Amino acid sequence: FLRKTAIVLGNEVEGVSEDFRAASDVVCRIDMIGFVESYNISVAAALMLYHAHLARTSGRNGGGDLSAAEKQALTAQYYLRAVQRAEEILLETDRRAD
């Protein structure tokens, strides 16, 4: 999950089509535990996305894949759009960082 990834979910009986399987780098299934007969599609999607999240953030102390500079730039963009007096806050933050 460290590069662009498409997660394709199939139905519980037949899975995904043969065309999707042939075009896939990886095919997986979610095994059931206990008396569960199947997961609905939203639960299956949540399990896959959680697994992808763990794979992307492991080894990064939960920090994701943005550098410190990218995080700061995104935070600044958010402040400029959402917070009154954002420019003053950003200037003060930069001053304190120096």
C-alpha cells in the first residue's frame, strides 16, 4: 500500500470478475472467524482500508507519508481558509519556530 492502490471488492459468493483478477497484482480474501457467514461490503471495505492505513503508517510513528514541510504547508492552507486572523497566527508560528 505504499504506492497508488485500487481496492476492488466483490460479492460474497463469486468475488470479483476474472478480468479484475487477471489485471490485479494481488488478490486476497477476508476469512471468516467463528459463526460469521459473511461480512457486508461496508465492513469488508473498512477492514481493507484499516489494513492499508496500518501498512502505510507503520514505521512512521503513525505520521503518514508527508514530510514535515508538506504537513506545515497543508496546515497553513487550512488556516488561511478556515481561521480568522490566520495570517497573524501563521506569522507568529513561523517566528516561534526560528
